[in-house]
Amino acid sequence: MIELLKKIPENRFPHHIAIIMDGNRRWARLRGFPSIYGHREGVKTVKKIVKAAKTAGVKYLTLYVFSTENWKRSAKEIGALLSLLKKTISEYREKLKENNISLKISGDISSFPPDIRDNLKKSINFLSDCNGMILNLALNYGGRSEIVYAVNRCIEDGIKKIKEEDISKRLYTFPLPDPDLMIRTSGEARISNFLLWQLAYSELYISEKLWPDFSEEDFYNAIISYSNRERRMGR
């Protein structure tokens, strides 16, 4: 399938892919396990898809890891999620380095515990010389709060008449280009406050599979589906 992907014309290949990794908790419940078991399995899928993206030639991969709405979950689950995040980043950065993948964070991580913030910053610095692909993690991210943040930065910078490019340059995701393709797993057909500004003209791909079951082949099929579409961008 990789050879098939390599034949996709440059103008029909999604260089920035964003993913809403949905279905970890449902996957666990269906098997009679607690939610954290599903999240752990979800991490395994993350690693497979990151490798698949790099192999396919994707330049930017944005993953919706922890939303501003996730704070509404139980304290026990939040604690388990943050602990899993810290453990995963610590153990995974060597593999990212090996694959020449740099790390970017989009979101307001000031609400995270100091040890997690320090871990993320150290990992970003550790991978700063990598230039093969950018892995962008949306952490404590919400699309509406991001736009509010960008507008407030415009005001602080003294801009009297705000233009679209003024906001774009102040988003958490800057300087990444807008996603070409957004994938959501678990069959849910909504964007859930994810990249509201950036997804204006992105192609959407909905997979019925729960995130832990999402495979490299599923990922490649999403790319092939994208390559067969015509993006008019309002034209």
C-alpha cells in the first residue's frame, strides 16, 4: 500500500493530517475494562499511526490528546490520563528522535502539573533538531478558547482592525499550515471543538472503528480517500 501512496500526485497528498482519536473508553467498556485500559491501548495505536504517517511522507500530524472539556471527567480518570501522558512522552521521545520527528504542543498547558509541563518542554528541546515530521499534540486544547486567545493577543499587540491573517499568526498551531485532512474515529460525525479555525476547508474522513482498533491500513485508506477528492476551496 505504501507504493500506492507514493504514486499520489503532490497536489493530492495530505501533508497535514489531524486526528480526533475517539473511542478509547467505549473500547474498554465493551471488554469490561476500566477506561484507563482503553487509553493505554490508544497509546499503542498512536505509536503505530505516527510511524505510518512518517513512512507515508506526511509532514505534520496533529493529534487531539486532551481537550479543555476533558477536565469535566472524574478526578481519577484525569489523574490517570495525565500520568499516562507523562509516562508516554518520557518513554517515546527516544523513538521519535530515532525517526527524526520533532514535537510541538498546541494548547494551554499552564493548567497541567509542573512535572508534566517540564517533561513536555524537555521533550520539545530534545527533539528540536529533528526535521523529518512534526508531531503536534493538542493538549488542554479547545478551538473556541484558541480563537479567543488569538484575538486577545491581537488586542495586546495594538491591532485596531483585525484581519484573518492576524488571527492565524496567533493561533496555538502557528506556524503549521491548516490540515488538509481531518480523521475522526468511532463513527462520530462532528469536530468537537477541534481546530475550529483551521478546519475551514479541510476534508473530513470518518472511520467507524474505535481508536484502539484503528490500523495503519485504515490510516492509509483515509489518505487514498482524500487523494480521490476534488478540493474546490470555495471556487
